[in-house]
Amino acid sequence: MSNNYTTARNSDCMVPIRRIDVSVYTIPTDQPESDGTLQWNNTTLVLVEVQAGDQRGLGYSYADTATARLIQDKLADLLLGYDVLSLPGAWTKMTHAIRNLGRPGISSMAIAAVDNALWDLKAKLLELPLVTLLGRARDAIPVYGSGGFTSYSIEQLQCQLGGWTDTGISRVKMKVGRKPEQDIERVKAARAAIGDATELFVDANGAYSRKQAIAMAEAFAEYGVVWFEEPVSSDDLEGLRLLRDRGPAGMAISAGEYGYDLYYFRRMLAAGSVDVLQADATRCAGISGFCGAAALCESFGLPLSSHCAPALHTHPGCALRSICHLEYFHDHARIEQMLFDGALTPQHGKLYPDLSRPGLGLEFKRADAAQYAV
């Protein structure tokens, strides 16, 4: 039993939050990146560190600097003195505090960064890996390599996807939709690079119209594509349902990465719009919200796949029964390897949480990150 927990138990099981720090880092991409509807050349990480007892927990979101300002102005003082062991209450306090600001978007990402830090801190206080605190359902979580940006040349696309396959990853995803007239040739090239045994996913980021997406789905099926993510806008639930009903057999329709609350996920599932729901603990109000999304999926009998931020999703991914796999996104995996000691790399296509480390198993490389500070 940890000394921190023993002290907490002797004082009515309470460990008050003493300090909350927020910092922001903008990291350039290794080369220009784009998908069907967006182009970028850097990624911003908002880091939250929470202190209670003699431990510091860390959490983060990939968000705008405005997210950090919201945490400082609205959430940090709210939680000072609050019991870090009472996470449902802390989460509720934060969701009430942003009522007039609106729940989707920046508000939910701000809550996410703090909530993730609180989970890490609680597990550290109890001297447990987070997956053990949550309750382990599996020893490791399968991943799919994700990148294949529309800004890549054919050679770059084949090198990245083929490289993941060579390491034992059996699923890879590429972006489509920016230049639809080139997409079929790019998918054909991807299939040539990864061979027949690797599952091929495509992600349009909502770039296609409904009928265009149906036609592309039929063309992609010729090259064994088994996953079509956001073929149309994720707000077009009828369009997603149309693709799910009329698309080729064996091709899963997925969406949900822009979900910020459980009402969004419930509407998507109730509409029958997806075969696989996606959720992101850096967006959907943290690990607490992510666990809620997993419970919804279980109630609808559908699988959940985590979106991006692989270092953050490994522990909950091994704890939640409805999870099918984790997105090993090039941009975020690269940043997490750069800035966090303990960030994992896939072994035989899976991520195995390090059970020798408490919490998320991550330590921030402050000196390495300093050059990217905003």
C-alpha cells in the first residue's frame, strides 16, 4: 500500500489538488502534411500537470493555444483543493463550469487535458499502472499505422505504409479525397507496397459527396480496402448510413473523431451510421469521456477504435472491452517519442503498456521540449 494512499485513507480518503500548471508546445511536422480537407505544417500540444500529495500527473490534448488559456482562466482554480481520488466529481465540476461557453470544441479539449492528468495522478498516488486501476481486459492493444498523407508522393506513401508492414503492423491507413482523380491510383500503389496480407484503410476526412463516396468505395474495394473513414462529413449521419447500407460487403464505415460528448456518439450510433465508432480522449472530455463512449459502443454491440494520441490511449485501450484497435498516427507518435520518456513503439503490431511504470507511464522531457514552447 502506498504511503500516499495510507495518508489519504487516514484523512477520510482525500488527497487535495495543490497545483495545476499548463504549458503549450508547437512542433513542426517532419514535412508538409494534408488530408482531404485540411493542410498543416505543425501540431500544437497542450500539456497539463497536476500536483497532489508528492506526485505530479500529466495529461495533454492536441489543441490550440486557446485551450490552455481556458484551462488557466476557468478550470485550474476551480479544482484547487479538490480530492484527486474523486474523479467523477472533478469531471462534473468542469463540465458545469463551461456551460455558457459550449461543450464541443475547445471547452471539451480543455477538460480532456485536465481529466487525463487527473487519471495519471490518481494512478501514481496509488502506485498503479493506469490499466491496472481501470481494470485490464487484455495484455496489449492492436494498432494500425496511420499517415499516408495526400501531400506525400507515391514513393513516400509506399515507403511509409510498407515500412509499417515490415515492422509487423498488419493494418495501415492512408488519406484520400484532396484530388479524387488521383485516389484510385494512390490506393493501387499502396496495395502494391503492403502486399495482400495487410489490411488497407482509407480516410477521406469528409471530402466526398454521397454519390462520389459510393463510387469510390466500389473502386477501392477492387484493392481490398476494408475500412472507409468519414467518406462524407461526420455530421451527415444519413450519408454515412447510406454508405454503410450500400457500400461493398466487408468494408467498414467509421467516424466519430470529432465527437466531444456522449450525446454526439449516441446520435451517431442510434442512426446506424457507422460499423466502428471512433473516439479521442484528447477531445471527448478525457479518459472519463472515452470510457463513456466505450460503454455506449458496448450497449449498441459495436466496436470502438481510438483516434490518434497513441501514448494516451494505450492504457484505456487495454482496459475497455469494446476497443478493437488503436490509431498509431504518424504525427502524434513522432511527437510523443520526442517529448515523453516511456512513449511506446509497437511490438508485433501491438502496444503493450509498461506495467513497471505507474499512471500512463510517461515522463515529460522538459529540456527537449523547451525549444518548442509557446
